[in-house]
Amino acid sequence: MVAIRIDELTKQFEAFTALAKLSLEVEQEEFVTLLGPSGCGKTTLLKLISGFLDPTEGTIHINGKDVTRTPPEARDTALCFQSYALFPHLTVRENLEFGPRQKRISAHDRKARVDDVAEKLSLHAQMDKLPNQLSGGQQQRVSLGRALVMRPSVILFDEPLSNLDAKLRDQVRIEIRRIQKEYGLTAIYVTHDQNEALAMSDRVVVLNGGRVEQIDTPEALYHAPKTRFVADFIGDANVFSGTVQGEVQPGLWRVETAMGTYDVATSTPPKEKDVDLCWRPESAVLGDAGHTGKVINRAFQGHFTDLMIETKGVSYRVQSRATSAQEGDTVNISIPPEQLILLERTA
Amino acid sequence: MSARKWLLIAALLTPGLGLILVLIGTVVYIAVAQSFGFYTITGESGFTTQFWSDMIGRKLFSRSINYSIYVGVLSAIFSVALAYPLALWLRKPFAGSMAIGAVLKAPLLIPGLVAAFLFINIISYNGIVNQLIQWLGFSDAPIRMQNDSNAIGVLILQTWKNLPFALLLLTGAVRGISDEVLDAARDLGAGTWARFSKVIAPLTVSGMQASLVIIFIGAVSDFSFQVIAGPTNLQSMSQLMVTFKDRGDWNSAAVVGVSLMMIALIGSALMAIGARLMLRRRLT
Ligand SMILES: Nc1ncnc2c1ncn2[C@@H]1O[C@H](COP(=O)(O)OP(=O)(O)OP(=O)(O)O)[C@@H](O)[C@H]1O
Ligand SMILES: [Mg+2]
């Protein structure tokens, strides 16, 4: 069943369009991530869903009900604010209890919920402190907990882990998913950290300048990005402009680029002659065949080595697990046809 | 801190604080001394509790205390209650909000006595309010509104005069609350009243207390509004004090004055504590 349905949602601030005709469906209990650079409209979309902004156009349905004009306090959503927005006059416990009190949840239930969340977010030692006595990371966890205790049908997170150190971030990330699954919450999660998005999500919405670039599973986004923006934004990618020469074998297309010719295996024939060609640094094979290039930089990274290689004045990245190539060496690079991705050329 | 530093601080404070302390101290001392029979202007001086015991037995005195407290408490509450919605409304600047804010603060610039005369003229037997009522057909004969026995006139004037002051204090306090905090409360299901009582009021309690206390002290010792627009069968404490003084009874006037000071002090403490207690109970 569809939990959130967003149709052609547009938000304008005066003349500036923050979101343009965005459509999205989120299934019940699904965990969807909004990923995109700063200012692309992620917070704006969350505020539209929770009701703090009125859309210029379009509709929002939650659990089949049109809530486009419903005030925030009457929507079954909880938002975990990017700026924490804790109540400065209330202790951590009182902050966490605020929502359940408003919802008239019995004292016994309330305590159980609050203690549960405090335990999971390691906040029990801070319960009687005021927000200004907490570290940034602790405040962020209180803000997260305050949304989680609500157990709403839709929970919205605005970069809830941005202020945590790497270890705590991994731990809290796992807790968020566990709580979300345990209580069957539908979640929309905002981040600009692609690793976080890939690791946590059922699906990822990649936004750019208020528009959707691609909505897909993490695997599909990584292995089959549709646009140059997505290819660049998710993981590392080498992208070249190219021209399609023609089909050399069924399902194998020849593409001419500045650094040489590639054969690309694809089931969907390219629509245009002008395309962008993309491959991941780790799909390159260093060997005897392929394009010849010169190593211009080498960085050992532990379980792989990062090489910067130049061919015909074009430089690109290659990751290799076993290579002895040094700076200045000449190497041969080939890319398996099925590892090459054709992207639609965008303006 | 070294002794020299303390000396320096004391030296810096003396001109301001010293003057204030000397003046207040002298006034309080003279008033208290006079109420116990010293510094009698006419006749002999000497310690006596006669003036106090006489005064406490007087019906005039207790009625005047009740009446002054009534005016003081209600004026403070009305001013603050009306100032809050205005402060919240003016929290975010909008087209014309500066002008509205300025107009609302105008009463601060108009002398109370002038305002009281104006008010009396408007509500008088032949004033424009009565003319309007008759013209609209609500009543055939003019209604007597002047010097009403519930002191509604005085309360209106006090509220009118003090509201800008409360507004000034509360606007600053309310502007200090971030939008996101209010949004968070809303998101967690708090409607308008819950947002006010659980977030806005507790976060602005200092401004609220300051307004209540200062307005209470001003209104409890009201003289000019009472003389012009107040009920004729009741006297405020200031008025009573002046009455005694006019009779040449400085000692009784001092008894009323000292009582007024104590009421102002105790009353404002009670109002400040009351405001905080009420909010504390709401939270838990
Ligand atoms: N109230 C507003 N008035 C005018 N412009 C706004 C307003 N709120 C947001 N914007 C603009 O809309 C765009 C999207 O903002 P938004 O806060 O949604 O970005 P974001 O994707 O959350 O970025 P970040 O990752 O930095 O938090 C920005 O360019 C911002 O300047
Ligand atoms: Mg944001």
C-alpha cells in the first residue's frame, strides 16, 4: 500500500523555484532517502510533507488522505529537524515526553516509550539535563528521539546524523532502521552523504536543483545511473562525452570518445547519437590490451590503489587491487563492455 | 579579588547607586519614623503605635487597601494578557508592522492626566459614546458611565497606559524564540493554546514577571486616574494618603504610605512567584 503520494509538487519562494513538479510514491514501511547537494530542496520537501510550507502547486496524500491543506499538528508525521529545535526550557526527558503528552498517551506507556528510545540512543545518562548542557551530538540524538517516540505513520529525518562521529553514526544509523522496522514506520530520510544513502535505504531519490534526477534502489543507482549528475554524485565515476558509431554486434554499441573507442554492452539502444559514457574506477582492467595511458598520480589506499591515468590529454581514475605501476609508467587499460554505462546527455 | 579592586568598584558605583540608596533610604526612614509618631510637623514628636492601631481599625483604610490591590492586580493581568497576542502578532516583521508597533506605543508619550480627561469627556453624560449609543438606538436616555463603582474606567485607563510597556518587554522576549522550536511543538501535536502555555509563556516568563510587577506597582499606587475617573465612594491608597496630608495629619498619611510600600513589595513578589508556579504546574 502507498503511504505517501506526492503529485507534481512545486514550491516557489517568490520567483525562485525550490522544487519543480516533483512526484514520488513511498510504500508503507519503506525507507526512502533524499540525496542531493546543499540547496537542492531536501528540507523544503520535508517541510512540505510535514505541513510547514504550503505548496505552490500539486498535492500530498498520506495513507490515502489528501493532506495538502492540513495543518502540521493534525498530520500523522514527525519531523526530526536539521537544527534540532529542542525546547530550551525543558529537560531531555521532558523534551522526549512532549509529543506523547500532546497525544494524551497514558503515563505508563509514555514512560515505556521514552525509556526505550533513551536506551537505544544512549541518552539515559542525560535525561535530567537541559539542552544547553548537552554536546551537539547529544542534542541531535534527543531531537531524533523526540520524533521516534511519536511512532507516527510517517517519520521524516533531516540529516539526523550530521553531527555524530563516525562510530556513533554507524550505531545510530542501525538503531534508526531497527526502530523504523520494529514499529513499521514509513520513513523519508534526508542526507547529502551518499554512503549513508546507499547503506540505509530501500530506495534513493536523487535531487538536483529542485528536480528529481533518478529514483531507484541503491544498487541500480550505482550500477545503472541514468544521468551524468547521478553517476558523479553516487560513488566515483569517469564520464566522457562520446558519439555513437553504430551497433557492431547485437547488443554491442561502438562509441567514439576523446580517449579512444569503446564497445558498450546495453539492452536499451541509445536514443541519441550524442551520449555520455561512464564507468566506475574499479571496473577498469589493467593488462596488455586496451587503451594506453600514462600514470600521473598514484595513491595507495590499503585494499586498493588509486591511479590517475592520462590518455590523449584526458585524465581519469582507476582503482586496482593489485598493481605495481608507478608514477610515470605506461599502462594498458580495458573496460569490460558490460561495465560501461551509457548516460542520457543532459543540458 | 584584591581590596584595591573592590575599592575601585565601590568608587565607580557610589555616584549612581549611592544617590539612589540615600534618596530611597531617607524617604523610607522618614515615612516609617513618621508613622510611629516621630517628625510630627505640628505638635510634639515621640514614639507611639497609636497611629497604626487607629488606622488598622478604620473601615476606610481596609476598603482602600482592597480597592488598590484590585486595581493593581487586574491592571497588571489585563495589560499582559492583551500584550501577548500583540507581541506574537508583531513577532515577524510584515508590511506596516513598524507603524502598528509605533501607534501601539503612543500611550507611553501621553501624560496620564491628559488621557484621563480625554476619556472622561468621551464617556461623559453628553459625550460621544452616549451620543452614538442613542443614535444607534441601543438606549433612549444617556447612560451614566463616569466614575463607575467597579472602577472599570480606571482599569481601562491603566491597561491603555501600561499595555505598551508590557508589549515592549514581551516583544523582545517573544522574538527570542526560534521559529523551528515553535514548529517542533506544532509538529508534535501542540495546537495554538498548548504552544502558548507550554513553550511561549515559559520561555518569556522573565518578561512576563517584569511586566506584571512593574505595572502592579504603578497601578496599586494610582492617584491621577483614580481622582479623575475612579469611583467616588472609594479611595485608592495614594488618594487616602493625600486626604490625610491635606488634613495636616502627616503621621496617618505616613501609615498609609508605609502600608502602600509594603503592599507593593509583597504583592509584586507574590505575582512574580505566582506566574512561575502556574507555568511550572503546566509542564509536569
Ligand atoms: N523561506 C525561504 N525563502 C526563500 N528561499 C528559500 C526559503 N527556504 C529555502 N529557500 C531556498 O530553497 C532552496 C532549497 O532549500 P533547502 O533548505 O530545501 O535546501 P536543502 O536541500 O535542505 O540544503 P541543505 O543540504 O544545505 O540543508 C535553497 O536555495 C534556499 O535558498
Ligand atoms: Mg536542509
